Amino acid sequence: MGFFVVCVLKEAKTIISDKIVKVLLTDCCQFHNVFNIATNNQFENLGGIQVFLRKPPEKWVYVEEGLQSDISMLFELNFTHIKFILEATETTVQKRPNAFDLIMNISQRICLPEQKKEDTRKDLLYNNIIKLFQNQYQKDQNYNLYYFTGKHAKYNLEHDKLEKLASSLELSAAQP
């Protein structure tokens, strides 16, 4: 029986930091079993796991056979530390979108301003106009054929312009 300090790394990132694992020579005979004990069977069917051993003042020693190697060398050579390094493979690496691409995609979306708290009739009219735009401008539809096919100058609708339009609609609606 022996106690060993075990850590698990993946792509130079520590997955499981140093922890002490109790290893009985009768319970397990390969590093595969020690790896499963240290990781609580979180990783299964992973290929390409490198095994390194060391005594604290010395450097890490690479184990050629990897997980299939016999752990009796731990006891015979008096190693006290075990390090497992998971190699990045196409199946284990999850492809995450680039943050810059996400920012660019979000910035290109057409977004209407948020609705206001309805304290006045002006705010109510403002919210009704936004709801109307939301109903007309459904996703993946050609909103205004004239706007997209015409040869006139095309300007984006700004918040100030929408405010002016809402106030002029309010004035015209208030007139008898």
C-alpha cells in the first residue's frame, strides 16, 4: 500500500489539482486503475493519456507504456508523484465559437429599442409603435420591398428619429 500525489492536466490546464490517492498493489495493477480512482471515472474511453512519475527533488519521468504500465514500479523505484496529461483530440475538444465572431454577429442584428414603462400616453404610443414594428419585421422576411429594391439613399432609423415620429403621431392623434 502506498500514498501518492496525483494531478491531471489537459492542454497545460489543471483539471484535477494535486490530491493524495491511496493505492493498494492488490487492488489495481495498472495506471489505468489509478487514473480512474483519481478522476472518479469522469473520463472514459480517452486515448492518448501520458503518464509521468517523479520523486520531489527530481524531474518528471515519462512512462513509455502509459496507462497500461504496471504500477509496481511506483513501489520499487520509490516514486511519490503521478501526473496524467490528457492529449487534445478532435473528439475531446469542444469547438466553441470565437468571442470576436459573436460580437460581430450580434452587432449586425437589427434591434428595435426597448419598450418604456407606460406612465404617459406618449409612452403607450411609443410601445405600440415598437410592437407594430416587431410584428411586421419578423425574422428572415423582406421587411420593406421598396426600401431594399429602390435606388434612393438608405438611412438607418435612429432612436431620435423614432422619438420625433412618435411625438408627431401623438400630436396628430390628439387633434380633433
